[in-house]
Amino acid sequence: MSYGPTDVVVRVSLNPASARTAAEAMRATLDLVTELKPASVEFESADPDGLRTGFLAGLLLVCPRAEEADPERSLRTSVGPLISRLGFDEARFTVDDTLLSGWVDVPDRLWQQGRTVCGAYALYARVGADPFEEPDDEDDEDDEDDEIGEGGEGYLDLTPSVPHSPLSEEDVADLMDEGADLASVYVGVEARLAGLGQPEGKRRVADLAERIREACPGARVTVELLDQLPDSDGMTVLGALIGPTGLDPDDLDDALVRVRASLPEYDRGAASTVEDGPGSCRVTTWLSPTAPLGGGSVQLRLTVATKATLIQLTHENRT
């Protein structure tokens, strides 16, 4: 990736205090992303052995170098407004001996008090190059890009196709829509068919999913019937995905109560809470109808979680 000699490339590191998942980190930083229009945005889980917790967000911005005769003053003038906007102390911005790069961080005590925007904890700037890349070492740079491209645990890269160009209004709108969708609650349905062929089974699953959809608040709730899932105990398993709903992602217990209320003919069963991995979700045991439904039966297992969590759970189940 190349930059012009008058470009000031800035990397901002954020650690939103309440973000436990990529979706939550995205939701917490959307307003800032909309305002700053960075060239790229990245989200990844914090190193469990590091100082940070939850999920991290990284912004890459490119701004013009201020026209100042003194190189150090030029760099400080270029990034000063951004440093102040994020809540850093401009006096802490340190310029290195080359006068072409600098950095600022925030004391942990102030970060814990929420004194910076979106949990910003560090800013790095460099004239004409990415501050995270070593100069004149293109081979190593390529190796690093390959490694990052594979993605670490919980890694989500929203870099546009032209990374050194600011996000357009359309890019920002798409990012906000994607972030809102990932943070929205969805209902996953697994359906085991007993004594039913696939055509009749699909019809019944579609009817059940439609009832769940009608019980969920939200103007854009849709039902997506999934292809046949792997057999379980020799039974045919179908699936459905309902969302995005207006259910509260911070109260999944209430969300599950609402979903179950739409299926009164099914036993209550039990529900477990999964807190590991990408985020919290609620998963029921296999639920059976309390009375025959006219030949054959459909057992259900319900999962209530954000879309980001469901995607990660599906990925983990496949690997």
C-alpha cells in the first residue's frame, strides 16, 4: 500500500468498554466512523493475555499534511484536531527523531474512567507511510498482510476495495446497516422431522417460522428457510432464520419468552445460556408438540442471539 509524500497516515486504536463482540464494538463506534470516514475499519478480539479486554477496533485515516515550515509543527498541526476530538492530551503527543512520525496514548487510569471517545487508547501518525509498517521491507509487509488476511479469532475486516481513500457516504451507510444487522437479535430454528416427508416438513417449518416472525417486533423481520442440515439420529433436520428483529439484545431471556409464546402447543423444555466465544445466546433443548399435529411431528430447537453470534456459532460447529 502506498501513500503520497504529503499524506499523514493515522492509526487509531479503540477499546470500547462494553464491547464483548465484534457487533457490539461496531455498534459502539458507528457514530465515530460516520463522523471521521476512515479509509478502513477493523475489529478483533483482545489478546486474553494483554492489557485490553473484550473487542478492539482499529481505524486507519489519511489526512493532508499541514503546510508548515517546521516539520514537527507540521505533523502536530495535522493530527492535533483528531487528537483533541478523541480525548487525548495534545501535550502527550511525542514526535520521534525523524520528525516524520509520532504517537500519543492515554494513561490506563484515564482510559478506565472513560475519558476518551469510544475507549481510544492510542494514536499513531506517520508522514507518507503507514505507522504500523516498517519502511523498505516490502517482503515482510506482504507476509504480514497474508497473515492478517487469514483472520484471528473474532477478526472482522471492513476495509474497502481502495484502502487509502476515505469511506464514501454510501460506504458509511452500508457499514451502519451491516453493523445494525449484526447487532440485531435473530431467531434460529432447527426442526427435526418424524414421520414427515421433506415437502410437508418444509411447509410446517415455514408455518412455525412465520408465527415466530409475527411475534417479533421490527419492521424488517423476514424468514429464511435453510437447506437440509446434517442428519441427527437418523432424522431429517431443516432450519430457518428469522430476523432482524426488534428484540432487545441485552435481554435475551425476555426475547426467548416472546418467541416461545408464539408456539403454545410446544412443551416448555429447558434453555441454556451460552456465554463462551463470540457472545451470549439462549438455546433450548429439543421441544416436542404436546399433542399430535395430524400425522408426523416436528421437534424444534430454538436459538436466540445476535446475528454476529449466530454466524460465529455456525462457523464453530462446522470446524
